[in-house]
Amino acid sequence: EIAAPKTQIAEPRWSPDGSQIAYIGGLMSDQGVTGGDLYVVPATGGTPRDLTPAITSSISSFSWTGPATMLATGYAQGRSQIATVDAGSAALSPVWSGDEHTSIGTIAGVAGTSATSNGTTVAVVRQSFAMPPEVWVGAPGKWTQVTHVNDGVQPASGKGVSVRWKSETFDVQGFLIYPANFDPSKKYPMIVQVHGGPSSSVTPAFFDPDSYEAIESQHGYFVFLPNPRGSYGQGEAFTRANVKDFGHGDLKDIMAGVDEVLRRYPVNGNRLGIRGWSYGGFMTMWAVTQTNRFKAAVAGAGLSNWLSYTGENGISEWMVPFFGATAYENKAVYDKSSPINYIDHAKTPTLIVVGERDAECPAPQSFEFWRGLQHAGVPTQLVVYPDEGHHFVMPEHVRDVRERTVKWMDAYLKEPKA
């Protein structure tokens, strides 16, 4: 045994001289969606050393560039970042950051970012809300565009802006997408989209024309994409801030962000919707049992009851680092975050969608919440898509769920036609 890390680990890699092993450690809910601090441990064994305990970002990938130096990419308050890391002095020095979806992926060369062995030249796929993805190569921040396959492609959505706000002791960040045909003299409805994870982060990517964000923007909505506590991008303490507190602090952050948007942008506060998938589906179910400010909701692949979920899903081990124990050992900590326990507070019309074969967020979770809403007298509809798992793959189902989502939002958020 070389070491016994106290955190989850990802991307363990030997140094070029074989003397050390580096890895990313942190609280990570989904395999492959990496974020945390950078650790090193002697190859002969020992206690892992955290090289980045005080950073206000989350490292997503790294590559050795010498016996004691590394190049790391990460999430940084909604931005993408590339930094050098000295394994000896534990110094992290950002060399580039931008309002782009650039550094997400594997710096070793699979996707997103790839570096030469000495780190002097980096190839990246750069994109932003306004810039379609292309390959760029050069020193970090001094890239030259190599591909032009998306020349002339225009955004399908309105412009996107970064928004920052205060929530309790936290500085929180998110993005706001404008309606595609924005008229500053009008006020618009807004849809809040809560990301999955919870260990993840929204970054400024170029939206596919068939994406939820683009479709909703085209239909005259502002779309708000918050990165509440539990997200990557503000250091490991922020990512861990929803441990044993699912839903509670996250929703405070989201609603504080909604209030900030209402203060600064022409959004109609009486026409707010919320939706999400996976953890975002849970947060949607949670939100409609905690507040009546939303007039429409769409919960995709959600979680309504953590106790029954424990016995139904195929990935249950992910919960213990977040709740501190299993639902059988500490039922109370799970109960306080189970939307079904607050179902009598719900009043928001809610569409519920899920894949029949979803092993990560099984369909019975959606059935429970749907039945609870029915008993509470809340307008609701449940749609189960045959032969779909957690991520839909059949084009007709992908198209249908997006169209169905917009129709549901339109029915409750749009001004009645004269």
C-alpha cells in the first residue's frame, strides 16, 4: 500500500522520474466529472500532501511537465483556468483564465485540453456562449486557431452574462442567458435550470440549437444557470458545503441568485419556472416543496425519497461521503432532505419525466413524487420514456422531452393571448 487517501481520488499519475504520484482529491459525485485539490504522495509510500488547500477553484485535470512541475486545468468561479503547479513549493500560478468552456476535460489528451510533455504548448477546444468550438494551439492564452469547421455558425440563444451574488457567507456565481430576440422595453419570464451532480459546474459553452437553453431562449425566456454550494469552481470547502444538507443551502443560494437577477435584469418575478435533471431533478422536486415562488416546474430523473432511493438505485455508494452514513444508519439526515416528506407544501404545477430503465435515478422515485402531488391537488403529469436510461439516447425521445418541457412552461409562464 502506497497511501490511504482520505478523499475520493481521480486521475492518479506518476511523475516523469517515477518518484511521486499525483492525483485529484475531493468530494466527487459522478465518475468522470472531476474537481478538487491536487495531491502528491511519494511512490515509496507516505501521507498524501495537498498542494492546493487554499485555492478558490477546482482542478479538473492535470499533466506532469517535469519531475516536480505540473500543468493543471480547472473551474474558477464560472471561468476556465490553466495554471502551473510546483510540487515542491506547493505554489499554484494561474497562467490563463477566461469566460469560456475550455479547460474541462483531460489534459493528457482525450478531450478538452492536451499539453506537450514540457507544458509549453497546449491544444484546447475553445468555446463560449458566443464562440462555437474550435481547436486552438499555442502557449496558454497565446493560442492560434487551427480549425475553422464552425466558421459562420451563430449562437441559437441570446447573449450570456456572468452573475455574482452573496448568499449567507458565500460568494456565489452563475450565468444568465437572454431571450434570443430581446427587447429592453419588455419584462420576460425566466426559467431556472439547476445542474446535476451535485459535484459539477455550469461553464460558458456554445449551445446546440436543440439544447434546452437555446430552445427556451428562442421561446422568449431568460434562462438562469446557478452554481450553488456543492458546485465546483470555488474551492473544496464550497464543494463540500452541502454535505448533510442537500437542498437546504443549495436552494438558499439559488433563490438569492434569483433575487439578484430580478434586481438587475428585466425579469417578471411572477413568472418564474424551475427545472433540472438528476440532482437538478431532485432540486426541482425539493424547490416546489419549499417555496411557491415558481409557477411551473419540470423534474427530470429526480429523487423524491432518499430512503426508498437507497434500495432502488444501482449507484448507492456515492451517497455515503455526502450524508456521512447510509440511510439505514442515519435515517434522519436523509429524511430532512427528502422532498416527499414536504409534499403537502407543494402547489407548483409540475411535469415529471424519467427513463424507464434509469438505474441512477430510478423511475419509482418519479412515481412517488407524482402520486404525492396528485394527493396534494397539484397539477402534474408523469411521462416515462420506454427503454431509456439516465441519459436519453433515442432522438425522438430527446426531442419530445425538450418540446414537452417548453410547452409545460409556456402553459403556466406566458401571458395569456388576447
